[in-house]
Amino acid sequence: MHDVHPHLRTARVAVFAPTFRLDGTVIVDAAALTAALAEIGVHLVVKVHPLMPVDFGPAVDTAPGFSTQELLQVADLFITDYSSALYEAAVLGVPCYFLAPDLDEYIASRDFYLDYRRDLPGPIVRDIPALAAAIDAGTGTREATQAFAGRWVQVSAVAKTTKTPCADAIAGLIIDAVDAGSAAPRGGA
């Protein structure tokens, strides 16, 4: 990633992943957010859902060619309104912040399985200046995010015993399928 986007190598990187909205809108001004975070020494990368073709213009870094999940590997913090990418950030222990200007309306129109105001692993703010202040103060912490992951993300027994749980689980499935296939008769009709 740093070969393609060398500017991320030394930057303090925030990944902003707004939730997917059917109408394709992003309710936060990404250029204003980029500028506000730059003032406190944070480089913003905005990653929208692939089905949301939004062009924010040249002032907004979208790190083309890399997914939200890939960018979380180099992120220093994660920002969202309601995106489920929160869980990937939590598993990685990336401090989280929530910029939700339409929180009351959104909660009234959706059903959450957690208490959005109480259970999130970071501050919920309504505007960009409040977000910049929260980030500058460091109110989102790795410890809060890890505690959230411990409460809300189920980790398999395999994941607890290896550094590559997903790859190991997939390899195990392939080996089982190959072993089962070698016991079955070959050939067709």
C-alpha cells in the first residue's frame, strides 16, 4: 500500500467509512472533514461502499485500489456514522469515533441490536468541529475498541490459537474437501 500511496507512510491516518445509504448520499462534507483533520495533523482517507459512486474532488483522498479493510491495517483511527466496518476496526483495535449529525433521525428509522448511544467504543459527535476536538483530545482509545470487540465480536476457537485464523480455517476446509473427495469414486456416468 505504501508503494502506491507513499504519503500514508508517515501520516497519522484516519479512515472515514460512512454507512451505505440507498440514495448514495454521504451526509458529511468530506472536503470540510479533510481540512479540519489536517489542521490537527491527521490525514483523512474516505472509503465509501463500492455501490456508492461518489466523487469528492481532488481535495479528498480515497486511496484508490484499496478497500476499507486494507486501509484499516494502516489506520491510526477509524471514523464512521453507522457503518458495520466498525467491527473490522474493533477487531484490529483501531480507536473509533462516530460522526453522526442525523443520529436521532437515523435511530428512529432503523433498528439496532445494540444501544447506539451507550455501547459504542468511542465518542459520538454531531459535527466536524466536535469530531476534530475529540480526536485531538484522544478520547477514542484502543482499549475501548478492544473491549467493544470482546463484547460484540465472537472469535472462533481456531482464531484464539493461531495468528492466521481465517487462512487456517479456509485451508482446513480445503483439506477436508480434498480428503473427502479422494475417498469418493472418480469418474462420470
